Amino acid sequence: DGIAEYGQGWTDDMFMASSILSRTGHVDEAATLLASYARRLQRPDGLFNHAVDGPAAWGRGNGFAALGIVEALTVMPARHPSRAALLEIYRRHMAAIKAQQSPDGMWRQVIDDPAAYREETATAMLLTAMARGLRLGWIDRSYAPVVDRAWHGLAAHVAAGASFVDLGEEV
């Protein structure tokens, strides 16, 4: 029915299950899972709630959803019957993500909450998903400056020796 047997129905499952399915040649199953989760978790504005009972656009959860979709699209044949629907889910998501980018290029722990802190992992995942879509032609060139800002925003959080910097302190 589109729910992973041991899944929680969270956006995390969209990456954890579908990336394995996609890379092992089970693209039909990955597409079914992703479409099923999107019907339940993708909001009208294109962002993903973390779970049906967790109605918040968690940053990492949106990253998990985005990466799961791009993993499936990357290996999915161009004429696959689910490709158009997955591309539409992806494009709606990227448009919503693009609109929520903070001025420094980062995305937040809760994507649409301006008071939430800027989050490195969410930014890295969303940057990766958007950059791949841009490179493979799934989204248009208007996303290039968004990817560039995200890269520079994320790089500003990495200090010498690959430690992370948050609020001016190395962690």
C-alpha cells in the first residue's frame, strides 16, 4: 500500500527506504512508496510535514524527502509511468524550498519558521537535491543562484579542520 513494512510514515522513510529500493533496481516500489508518502505528507504549498501526526516542516525531514525523490528519479527510466508524477512532486517541493531560503543561503530547522535556527544538515541535503535537479535539467536555471547561496551559506559554517561553526563558536 506504499507504506514500508517497518516504516513510521515519516519523511525519513522517503529516503531510507526509497534510496535502497532505487539502487537495487526496485524503482516501481520506490515510486509507489514516494507517491504514497507525498499524498499524505506534502502540503499544498509543496513543503513536507514530518509525519501525519507531526505537522511541522522539519528541515531534515524535507531533506530526507528531497533526497529520496532524487535517488529514485536518478535511476528511473525516462519513460517510466511514474516519472512525471515524481517530477511534479519534486518540482513543487523545490519551488517551496526555494521560497523559504534564508538570506544567508541556509534553510532552517523548521523550514517555514523564521525564528528557527539555520541548520547545516537540512541545508546540505536540500542543496544536494536541488543541485542534482539543476544539473540533470529537472528544474530551470532560476535555481542556480539558490544553489550558489546555499553552498556559500553552508561553507560559512565550516571552519579549518572541518569543524562546524555555529553562532561564532566552533563545535
